[in-house]
Amino acid sequence: MEHLITFTTPDQNSISVKSQTGMLLSDAAHLAGIDIGQPCGGQGRCGRCAVQVTDGTVRRRSALRLSPADIEQGFALACQTVVEDDVSIYVPPQEKIERRLTTDRVVAEVTVPADYDYLSDQTVRRIHLELTPPSMDDQTDDWSRLQTALRLQHRLENVTCSLPLLQKIGAALREGEWQVTAIVDLANVLQSGESDRPVWLIDLQPGHVDEYSSLWGTAIDIGTTTVSLWMVNLVTGEVKAQAAEYNGQIARGEDVISRIVYAGKGNGREDLRQRVLDTMNVLLEIACKRVKAKPEDIVKATIAGNSTMMHLLLGIPAENIRLSPFITGVNHLPVMTAREVGLSANPEASVDCLPGVASYVGADITAGVLSAGVDSAEETTLFLDVGTNGEIVLGDRDWLVTCACSAGPAFEGAGVVNGMRATTGAIEEVWINSETFEPTYRVIGGGKPKGICGSGLISLLSEAFITGILDKRGNVNLMATSSRVREGAHGGEYVVAWGAESESGEDIVLSRVDVDNLLRAKAAIYAGFTVLAETVGISLEAVSKVLVGGSFGKYINVEKAVQIGLLPDMDWSRFEFLGNTSVKGAYLALLDWQKRERITEIAKRMTYIELSADNTFYEAFTSALFLPHTDLSKFPSVESALQKN
Amino acid sequence: MEHLITFTTPDQNSISVKSQTGMLLSDAAHLAGIDIGQPCGGQGRCGRCAVQVTDGTVRRRSALRLSPADIEQGFALACQTVVEDDVSIYVPPQEKIERRLTTDRVVAEVTVPADYDYLSDQTVRRIHLELTPPSMDDQTDDWSRLQTALRLQHRLENVTCSLPLLQKIGAALREGEWQVTAIVDLANVLQSGESDRPVWLIDLQPGHVDEYSSLWGTAIDIGTTTVSLWMVNLVTGEVKAQAAEYNGQIARGEDVISRIVYAGKGNGREDLRQRVLDTMNVLLEIACKRVKAKPEDIVKATIAGNSTMMHLLLGIPAENIRLSPFITGVNHLPVMTAREVGLSANPEASVDCLPGVASYVGADITAGVLSAGVDSAEETTLFLDVGTNGEIVLGDRDWLVTCACSAGPAFEGAGVVNGMRATTGAIEEVWINSETFEPTYRVIGGGKPKGICGSGLISLLSEAFITGILDKRGNVNLMATSSRVREGAHGGEYVVAWGAESESGEDIVLSRVDVDNLLRAKAAIYAGFTVLAETVGISLEAVSKVLVGGSFGKYINVEKAVQIGLLPDMDWSRFEFLGNTSVKGAYLALLDWQKRERITEIAKRMTYIELSADNTFYEAFTSALFLPHTDLSKFPSVESALQKN
């Protein structure tokens, strides 16, 4: 049966669509062109897709996140509610994803590798060709004529190109009066060392373009939360623009699991693919504008990202990443073209998706290992990439082991009542007076606080613990003599900012539930690297460097991260915070085919250890669910700080 | 300025479109979705796109084919008339292109080459794979798992596939419970003899499909007039269906030159590409139905056709084929996929467009030389492909020379008042009583005659000459005592069929103008092969075989073709009529990669001789503009036949 569904948005627009009995409200909204955010991927877990039924009846398959009062008022989860009747729906204001550009704090200074040599390291080259014009005595076809010039003038034996480029060659030759500039990708020849391997013709331009004028490439890291892009002049190796933006897939799930679930439903896979492409293409446009280039000028792209992001970008089903025994569709991807992938660049540009190792150790980690130099380290090095998932690598130039632990998105501000991403309005650091329990905090952008981001949560958790507001189990000490410590809706809570000082007018708090989520996140990571080290028989003392990657990692206060038991208690000089090691690895691979080869070797060399198969991990995790740990002797510096207080 | 153009069709439908001042009526009609045939490609030469202006005024750039009376009645050539005013246009009934299916006389018996061995000759193979299912102890990704099985079970070292297929692999492996059937194309490995060359994965199907069940491939010849398709079981080599159809491009030009002109205008190139694809896809559908296969079951296609047809199929600009020094865009095409080309087959099917030699010696000739066996002949062989263009090859297993001469479409029924294609209603053979001048004729399909096709024209020309109705210059002998010989609108003419016996009720005649067109066509071909032979210092007597290709050639009566001086006067046993040698060559190349390689060698070996650069050709052409020739001593059998009469 067909029903009429009328949606009303906050700006009082009404849109009606027809739908069959049993259609989900979220799908009907999609039909109406209305975007309803589904941060949990449509699993009915997050409650953020709630809409209000103002007329008619619906059937709620689940209302897990709704109170009886909510249901009384007609609220229903769009992802869990089906149409059975003509119905009117009010769609509340949707959370906006703010644009975060290069002016934000993600910008990093990049030094071009000192040994970069365009003519020996770069696979993409711009070359000049001078052809003999055809005549009645030489009726060779355009393509053979071009191939001959490539062979005789540049020793390129086996040049191939796509049909759309083949369609343009005759015009380029004639417009340039038989002088042309070709852009070729020599990757196959350089990697095999054999001159007869196919050389890919990316473009053919009439006339002679200055051989050393800018030739654009891009290095991209697709993070679950943020997509980062560097625009690189391949001739000089310089990074000429950086841009970053929230991954447009966030509206369909905040973590990889939610997105995999969403991808498995209806048109979800294509929707997610289009969303991340849209984000990437917006970034490409921004970067192009900044360097005054056109998208067609981008002739090479190197992409890093976790395995789920890579699958979703390429439309490869990702559901087996989530289901035991956790299998990816493909770890080592063939080089593709921008046309195939859908990237707004020269359609013939090579798109090189870097290789991953396993479902939860992706190309972001292999690229990170290269850029952090773990694979060439002389001493044992621990590499942590802390994000929604924690990926851990331990090793040196002779061996590499890796594991992943599902830390959850707590450090990214999700699953925490007043959590938010590290953007304007986020409390990024907190200090608590140990006598008055009054906090001081710093807000990104300097205005009124809206919530607390990852580094703020670590800082807050540590301060609350050291000052005794929290005990080692994470319980709020309700005996503390401060109005900031109180019984809240979800157990004990601590008020970081009163409503009077916050952006929304509501108190910003750290609740017992938040603490539990944060404890689970930090315990997963701590258990991850300790079990990994144990597995290979290395004690943490033997680790000479701890390298922390991820743009999040860059803002962690080491002392506080150690105090909550996220990082091991060792001399601070052994820690190094590297920022986005993934995009940096992609950048190195973009520049230098030998470094690109090394990433493949890294991927092959790394031994992946599946923690979920191991009971030891569960025990280590349980022991780490304390502040800083059940075994305080592992954290001597924290022990002495506690004694001081 | 914008005007309203209202088109009315014969079925009284009216469609209005807005158009700017200066837009061609043909373009405005296209906007309105009305198809106006342009057999000359929009050059204003054929007059077939005439429409009637019933209201408003237009500007006629040319009205070459219209009489003052036509113009008085408002007729205008759609391809030469521009909009200047609001205007109403009546579009007369358009010539229908009749569908000619395999039931027509193009069907040929094909014997599978006796030495065909699927396992050593065919590049496409169906292979079975048995994979170890993944587990927590073996988390290898799906694609690597498949690659390992291909390497270990079939020694295929380097298998690659497209992104869309990569997206389907995980599902196929699981649906087949880790038993799958792969279809691979080994062309690169077989041709190079090196096992590490890329093997193309065409398909992956769940479970084990019988290894020797039908595996479909198709051989296609794209003729300027007719597209012919053979559906082949690659395992047995058998041709299981044949289908042929007029090339849908005919409505946009009857000869290659008209089409090149049309392709150069507006959206012409894309329009022509789509038209021939539509024809090919209709044929594929028909052939699939006949063998009970689905389009996705077709895993390989081999295509022959003249150079212009190949360019237009692939959307490669063809204008330089027409302009001196007559340069093709590409002769040796890379192997593409059905997806890239737009063919309704398995999207990953290899599409192999055979190589051509020059602008007017295309892949139809290289394929024809292979299938006619010219390249392996022990004695000097002359190979003629008589169609709109005449292509000529002379040689043996040691040498090959080739040339082309523009014969024009007279033998295909165009440029002849009552000419038509060889389909139902065409007079295909004529006998004239030498005393009464009364004709007897045979009509294809047996009904009332509609016109005369190529073989009928040759037969008629010969009979009219031998019986004295025509003199050796082609003049009609008006002194002949028959009412059938008379002065017509275009000079003397001979009535083959009176209006009372014809389909249209009008007399079917051979006019002086028709004779001139036929003389030019036959003279071009005769001059072509004589000059070619002279150039290499061979006399026609030394030619031991004359092989005639082209489906048209199959129906020529040798005696009559010699009598008009189209074929050389030699012992009839030396002639062989082979039918469509082009599609047969494509079929052989489809089956056997070594034969495919031989076509490349043929293309490289052939020396192309440009006749238009040569004064000798013009002299030979002029001498051949007689019946049978200025030098009757070259035609002793005709001399004696004339003496008998």
C-alpha cells in the first residue's frame, strides 16, 4: 500500500513523498531529499536520528534511545521506524558538520626529503616531443608516430593510454604543430627495471610546456573522522597547500563498524562512496584554488587510510571486516585512474591506494610506519596511532609486529555526554585545583565552551584522578566538598563549566558513564601494546622510542596521558608526537617510487597479531580498566604524584 | 533571438522547440527528438533531408537538390537551412531501414579450422579454483587468497582485474563456499611467452561451472553498409549464430566520406558512435537469444572493419582520414574492455579491434587477407574487396602490396536512379534478348521489383553492352528498335521494368547518368589492380588466383563482371568468391592467438601504395572508363562475345 509522508523541516519547508508500507522513515526522508544524520549507521543505537510524528501512526521496531515521555510526544528513530499510514513528520535541526580548513590547527610544516631527486625518484615525468609531420610519403598513423617519438627520443618502448585520451591525440599533435608535451607514468618500468613494461600516458598537451614548471600530485589520508590532503609540486617535492575536512561519511556512522553496517543496507555502499568522494573532491578544489591549478593538472594521487575507509572509497564490500574471522576484500590494490575512482583530477591520473595488512591495520599504518621510520629504526620502537581504533606497531629494521584494539570513539568525543571533536569551542585542556576542586580550562578558538575534545578529556580525567575527585575505579567521590561534584542522571558527575559560562547555557559535565567509556578506550590501547610486547618477549623497558601518530596524538599532554594509564610510564624523552603520519607516508610514497616500494615491503613484513583471539588480551584489558592500572608499581611517576597530593 | 519551431510529422504529431537564430533545421529537429535522415552526412548533396516550410520564413544556405517548384512549395534541405523566424515545418515520411536478419542470404556455412585446439590456441579459459577458507589463523584478504590459488593451481603469476570486478569477488568466493570458476584472458602471457605478464580476470563465478560448457565470443565486421556478427563457442570453435543488420550510421551518410563530414559537426561524432553501437548491441541481443545466452556470457569480441568505421566506433576523430595526406588516428589499437567500448557483453570482456594499414586499407582487409590465405599463398594472388571503396591486395607469402580506390557506392545501389541495396525487391540478375531487347530478370524474394541492386546493375550493364543497347562509351543507342530505349530526363535510358510490373508503379530504368557512375566505379577498381600490379612489375597473366571478398562479391556473375571490364579477362577457374572475408578473419583471430598475431604481421608487412599520388592511376582510370576498356585486346573473351552478337 502507498502512503503520503509529509516532512516538515525547522525552516518550515514541507516536502511530501509517496512510500510503500514498511519503508523506513530514514529512507522516505532520503527520497524527499532531506538529510537525517545517522551517526551509528542506522543501527538504532545513537538516538540522533529521532524525528517527531505529528500526525498519523508509525511502527517503531526499536525505541531503545527514547524515553516514554519522548514516545508520548511522538518521537521515533527514523532508522528504526516504518511507515504504515499517511503521516506527518517534523525533522528537528540536524547537527551541522563544520568545515575545518587549512587555517585550522591541522597544518603542519613539511620539509622536502633532502635526497629527493625528481628525475630518479618520481614516476611521473613531463617530456617534450618533436614529431616529423605526416606527408604523402609518410602516412603513419598519429598514434604510431607518437609512439615512435617516445621510443626514439625518450627510450619509452611500450606506451599505452586510455580510449578517451586516444580520442584527443590527433588534435593535440596538430594544435601543437607536431610539438607536444607528454606526461607519462613510468612506475612499471622503474619498479621492474625492464624497459618494455607498459608506460602510462597521462596527458598530451600541444606545444612545449616548460619541463620544470609545476606538476601537481596529491597525498591524501582518509581518516574515519577527518580527510587530510596535501597538494604537492612533484618537480620540487614541495607541499604547496594543505586542506582537511570532516569525512562526509560521519553523518552515516561515527566509527568504522557503524559505517560497515550502514554500507550493508540498501544503497548504503554507494552512498558512503559518494560521500567520501565528495569530501575529497571539495578538498581538491580548495587545494587547486590555493595553488592556482585546475583539477586536470593533478596527475598523480597517493591515498592512505584504514582498511574500511579504503574499501568504502572503492565500493568494495566491507562487511567481512566486521565479522569473524575479520577478512578484508583486498589489501594490495592495483593502481587505478582518477576516472575509475571518481576523483576530481586528471581522469588519467594514477591513483595509488597504499597497501594495508589486515582488517584493522590499514594503509594508514603502513604509511605511518614508513614516515615514522619504524621500519629502519636501529632500536626497538613502539608506534601508536590513537584514533577511533588504536593501531600498534612494535619493531625495528629487522622485525615488525602489529595489532589493533577497538578503543572506541571516546577520545574523539563520541560516546561522552559533552564530548565533541577538536574544533572551535572544545575544551582542550583542564586543570583542577586540588583544594577547591575548581577547574581552569582552555577552549579552542578562545570563546565559550561547547564541549570537551579528546585531549581535554584526557587532561580532565587525569586531573580529576590526581585531585581525588575520581578514585582508581573511576567512581566519583561524592564526599568531595564542592558543588561541582554531584549526583547526575547517569550516576556521579563533575561539572567542568556551569551553564552560565557555556555556549548552550547547559552545564558541561564529566559523568560516570563518560569515565567508563574513557577507561575502556585507554585500557584497550594499553593492553594492546603490553600484550603485543609480551607476545614477542620484549619488556616495555626495552622500548627505546614511543612514537605517537594521528593528528589527535599531537595534542596529548604526555604527563596526563601517563597519569590515566594510556601511555606507559617512562622517561618523557622517549616519547615523540608525530601528527598525521599517514598523510606524511602517502606524501613520501607520492614523491619516491622506492619509498612506495618500501611501504609494500612493510605491509608484507608486518606480522599481524589478532588480539581478539587471545585470552591474554582480555586479562590485560581488565587490569587496565583502573586509573592508572591495577598494578600501580607499573606507574612509579603516578604513584609519587598521588603521594604528593 | 529565440524562435519557436513547430514540427509536424506524417502521423500528425506536432512538437515545438525553441531555437536561436541561425540554428540548422536538422539540429532543431534533433532537439525535438525527430529523426531526419541525412545520407550524405549533412553536406547538402543528397537532397534526402528535404522538409516543407508551411509557415514562417527560413534562410536556405544551399538548395542544390531542389527544383524551383520544390522551393515554391516551401521545401528546404534541413541540413542547409537556418532558422530566422517562428516557423512551422512538415517532416515528410522518412526512408525506413529494413532489418535484415540471419534468415537473409548473408548466412554462410563455417567450418571450424581442423587444427583448432581450445587449450593451446584460445586466450580465454575457464578454470576451476578451490580455496582454503579463511580462519583466525589465516586472515589473508580475499584478493590475495584468490591470487595465490591462481598461482599455485594454474601457474598464473600476475592476475589483474577491474575495480567493478574487485567489488564482486568477496561475494563470489563466499557464495561458492570457496570453490569458484574464473574466466581469464591469457593473451599477454601467450603472446610474450613470459609467465609474469598480466593475466586479465574477466569473471569469477561461484561454484564449479563445467569447464567445457559453452564459452561465448563474438566476431564482428563493421561494414559501412552492413554490420555482420558471428556468435562463437570458444571451446569448440563452432559458429552457433550469425546475424547481420544495416549499420545504423547509414541515416547519417551512405559512404565513409559523408560520415566523416557528419562526425565533424556538433554532436556528430558521438551520434555516429552511438548509432553503430546500437546496431552491434541489437545484433548481440539477437545472437544471444538464438544460443540462449546472456550478454554477460560473451567474454571476448574481435572486431574488423574499415579504418573509418573503427574510428567512429571508438569516437576517435576521423577527419584526417579524409584530408590529404590522409592520416588515421590509430591503426594498431590496444585491447579494450566491453565497458570501455560500450558493447553489450560482459563488461570485462576483451574487445580486440584488429589493426589496419592506412586510411583506406583497414582491419577489414588485414582480416580478409588472413582468411583468404593471401599471406600464405605460394603463387601470386590478387585479393579484391569490392564495396563502397575498392581495396586491393596483391602478393604471396613473401610480399604484400595494397592500395585503395574510391569506387563510390554505385555497386551498392547509391548514386543510381533506381539503385537499391541487395534486399527484398531488388532485381539481382538481368538477361536481355539481343533481338527484341526485352529483358528477363530475377527479383530477390520473388515479388514485384523495387529497384536494382549491385549484382543486377553489373548484369544489366553487361547485357545492355553485349546486345548493343549501350556502346563502348556507355551511350544509349537510341536507334535501337524498342520502346524500352528512349530519351529520359537525364539523357538516353533503358526501361528494365514497366511501371505496371513494378512495386511503385513507376518505370525502373537504367539512365545515362547511372551508366557513368557504374563506369567510374568499375574503372576505379580495374585501374587500381592494374596499376598496383604494374608498380611491382607483375603482369596480370602472372596472377594465379583472383580472390574476391565482400558479401557483395559473392553474388557477382564472373562472365558479366569481365564483360563490363570490372574483373580481368582470365580463365574463370582462377576466380574465387569468398563472401565476407573480414568477419571470417575476425573469427579466426577470435579463436586463435597465433592467427591474431599473424594479422598484426600482415598489417606491418603490407606496403601501402597511395594511388591518388600517382599520375599512372589517373591514366589507367581514364582508359578503363569504357566497356570493357579502351584496349579491347585486354579482353579477348569479350571481343569474341561481341563478334558473335
